[in-house]
Amino acid sequence: MKLKSLLVSILALLSFNIAQAQKTYKLKSPDKTITMTIEVGDDITYTVTHGNTLITKDSQISMELNDGNILGRKAIVKKTKSKKVNEIIEAHFYKKTQVENKYNELTINFKGNYKLTFRAFDDGVAYRFSTSFKNPIVVKKENVTYKFDNDYTAYVPYVNARKGDGDFTTQQFFTSFESQYTVSSLSEMDIERIAFTPLLINMDNGKKVVIVESDLEDYPGTFFRKGEGNSLISVQSTFPKVEEQGGHNMLQLVVKEREEYIAKTKGTRDFPWRAMVISENDTELMNSDMVYKLASPSRIDDLTWITPGKVAWDWWNNWNIKGVDFEAGINNDTYKYYIDFASKYGIEYVILDEGWAVNKQADLFQVVPEINLEELVDYANKKNVGLVLWVGYYAVDRDMEDVCKHYSKMGIKGFKVDFMDRDDQKVVDFYYRMAAMAAKYHLFVDFHGAYKPTGLNRTYPNVLNFEGVYGLEQSKWDDATEQVTYETMIPFIRMVAGYLDYTQGAMDNANKYNFRAIYSNPMSQGTRCRQLAEYVIFESPFNMMCDSPTKYMDNAECTQYIAEVPTVWDETVALDGRLGEYAVIARRSGEKWYIGAITNWDERTIEIDLSKLNLKVNQGIMFRDGVNANRYAEDYVKENISVKDNKITLQMKKGGGAVVIL
């Protein structure tokens, strides 16, 4: 009996200690719709609900260090702190000038010099690790898990891996981040392939979740792959150990061997935010500011020298100009023609894409003999046009300050930096160094061949664009992709992360049946009005005009509109849309509202309620698809319109679009 009593006492004591160790915390969004439940015990997990909908359940959080210490395992809480924030962020070169930043926050400090900060917004949740070690640390991996209770449909941008050494997962870390969306159930995801973010989960009752990350600094980006059951588990690129110059025209560093850890970093720091944007309807996703809100504030004091705008682009249209007495190509005469065109229409910039520097040398001080940059800069200055240079990643990284100093002094306005094709810690560090160095010499940056935006444009507002999208350039060689369908997914998924260098503006337009990929004379899928609408739909402070000056001047009415449409906005209101079907967005600049609409391959008539815009006028103009646009995609009508009772009807042909200016 004594032994039995002793065992009972021991079991009771153990149960009591376990109960004491397990702690539960709740955090609600300001509007009480979203609830985060954090459980701290042997592991740290969190559950998220939106109204009566379970979003994620018991999703584990941990970070494993190389010394064997696992942050989040057998965690002991020291103290907690809660706060409420309701502030306005003054945004720069963004889709609005003011961003509402309203959230409730819970910070849990743990024994062992680390903490977790959780935030609940009305439209999503986020969390991040912070550490306070005296010495630098080595992070082996971070476990980011999203466990769903049902086999939901996912929109997954799988990595299209470039050829590399090592196993398949390692090869997948070398990617351009240009992928379409594979639509499948969570259970049917390819377990061998990894995917980057943003990544969308289609929940019940029309609700959707978009997974993003923000404030990615001195740390690798996070991919996801299928986990057990209906879960997604994180994969981070390990740190490069051995690199060799190679890749596209010897402009890249190709990783030949990697370490077994993901980051060596400061012991005292904040780590990236892990976030979910949660919507009750598809339209809400187009209004999201989550990534921007979570990013670090601007590190540039003086922004007066930064000028967003549009740029006449040479590469996509293959320098196809006519009616001149010189041979078009990479030479001063051709670029003077582009400069004259830009000056005529008030276009801010002309870019010299690949070819102005000697090929395969990765040396930006070796300029081809056909180009005299000083002469071009002087000519462009007289025409009030700025010049921008395309540069390869390794070519600029090997001599960054001298390159920035030299070309800034010459009068170049910015760089389009291409072919990073990685997001390991070393390359992420390059983005920050490049942004800071460019700012030092009053240069702006467009990151092409880039991972998705993670808020760097807030921290360094001279970063005016990112690619990370399966853009219009693909139409030069891809016959198979239904670009029109993909474009009606972008505003609800990729654009949740931020800007995109989509490079729209084609003047040769084709329907679904007569489109052809022609490298030297490319065209777009969908109607002419669709191309016009994309200057409103897609967010892009540094916005390409992809076609040739000759074609633009042959289509002067459309070109005048493209030249005049703003690239940054005072206000943005998503009006209507459904993922993969259509999108309607209104953006205000000054007193003028621009409304853009695009549809998939379905012809569509929709009535739009404009009451949210608080219109001061009811007169405007509309570009709409012509009656024959289904058979001749370039058919369009420009007409005067009146708005009655804050309603407007948009009629779009197959692959069509519309623009309204009020």
C-alpha cells in the first residue's frame, strides 16, 4: 500500500509539473476576428482561427543552432509583454502614401536569451524570433510549419531549377523565381520539389491564406515543401561554401558546394517575419500591405533625388526600329532614337540592357566600341531623359563601390541588376549592400533575376522594382503557357509581396489561337486594352515600356496614355476580382482616378460600384475592347463616359481589359 501511494504521489507530481510547464497565450486582432493561440511546452506551437474557420493548427516554431541549442524546444517563459499599435506609416514610392498599421502584439521572453514576437492584424498574423547572445551564432535551420486541418487546394509556385551540382534539393536553390502556379490539393503536392512564396491556400467559404515573409536581412529566404498530412514545412538554402564564376555569360556565381548551416549572423538581432495574409474574399488580397508594414523603416534620410517613372526598354523588342538611315542594334544611333522617343512622350528613362558591356568579362568598365556612354548621357540630359544600365550580379558585386561611383559621376541614374538567381544568406546580403551603396551615390535599383520582395523597398526606397514573376518576357520563347490566366492570378498572390517587374506594354497583341512565341518580334496574349490596363493593375514604380519606339509611335493614342499613367499612387482601392478569373483595381494620383480591369479567356461584363472612391466628378474616358477584339486583339475604342449612381459597367472580350480615367 505504501508503494502504491508513493507511485500515485509521483504521478500526481509529474502531472502537476507538466500542467505547470504547459502555458497557453491568446492574441486577438483589433477587430476580434482573428485569434492566435500559442502553446508553450516541450515545443512551441500556434493555432490561428478566423471567425469560425480554423486556419492552421498546432504549427510548430523552432530554430536550431549549430551548437545543439534548439530555440523553442522545452522553452521556459521568463516574462511576457503585450501592446496595441495604431499608427500611420508614411510610405514612399508605393501604391499609397499612407499605410494604416494597426495590430495587437504579444512578446514572449524565454530563458536562454531569445524571444518570440507575435502580431495579429485584422487581415493576418505574423511572428518572428529575436536573440540576444553576446557572440555571433550559426543557425543550422529554422522550422516554419503551417499545418492545415483539411486537404485544401494550394496555388504553388514550384522552383524551376537551373542546372547545378549536388542533389536535387540543392539544385533547386539555384532558380530565377519565375514560375507559374501549379494548382493542386495539399496532399497531391510533389514531395520532391520545393516552392517559393507567396503561396496561396484556398480555404472554405471563400477565405484564402497567402504565406509571405518580410524583413529578410542577413538570412536566407524560405521555401516550402509538402510535409506530413496537410502541412507545409520550410526549407532554407544552406550557406555557399565553394562558388565559381559561371552561369549566364559568366555573370553569376554558381555554388559548387554548400555548408550544413543556413546562416552565420550576429548573436543579437531580429529574424525575418513569418506571416499569413488572411482574406474573407479575393478582393481583400489586392489591398494587402502586410509585407510593407512588417519591413524595417527607411534608412535613407533624403529621398528627393529618387524619381520613379517609366522606361523605354530595348531588349524585349529586339531593337526593332524602322525608317532610319542606320542599322539598328546596340549602338549610339539606336539609343539616341530611343532617347528622342522618350523625350517626345515625356518618358523619364531609357535603359541599355545587356550588350553595352563586353560580353563574358563581368567587367563593367569594359564598354563595347559601338557605345559611347558619355556622349549618350550628355545627349539624354539635353532631352531631359535619364539613362539606366543593365548589369549582371557578379559584374557589379566584384567592384561595387567603384562601379557606383564611376557611373553616378558620369550621370547614370540607376541599375537594373540581373541574374542573382539565389536567396541564400550571401545573396540576400548582396541586395542590402547594393541598395545601400547605390543610395550613397544617388542611384536607384531594379532587381531582376530576383527573389520576391520582402520589404526592402521600404527600408531602401531607392529599390524601385523586383522581378520574381513569370513576366511578359517569357512570351518571346514560351508557346505553351496561358499567360492570360497567369496574369489573373498575380494580383491575388505574387503582388501581395509587393512590386513586380512584369514588363508589359506590347503593341502586337494576339488572341488565344493566333499567339506565337517569336523571339525577334514578340507579341502578347490578350487584347490591346489588356496591355493598357496592366499599367494600373500591376504595381511597378519603375515601369518598363517593352515594345519598340517605332511601334509606339505607330500607336500614338495608346502610347500617350501609357506615358502619362503614374507609377506611384496616393491611394489604391481594390474594387472587385476573383482569383484566376478577373481583377479590378482603382488607383488615385492627385485628383485623378485610374481604374484597370483584366479578365481571363472568358468574355465578361461586370458592374462595378465606385462609391468607395468618393468621386468628385462623374465624367471621364474609357479604353475598352472593340467589338471585334475576340478575333483581332488590337481592336479597341476610346470614348467619353459618365458615371451614374456610382456605378460603371465594364465589358471585356476574351483575354481582354479596360481602363477608366476619372
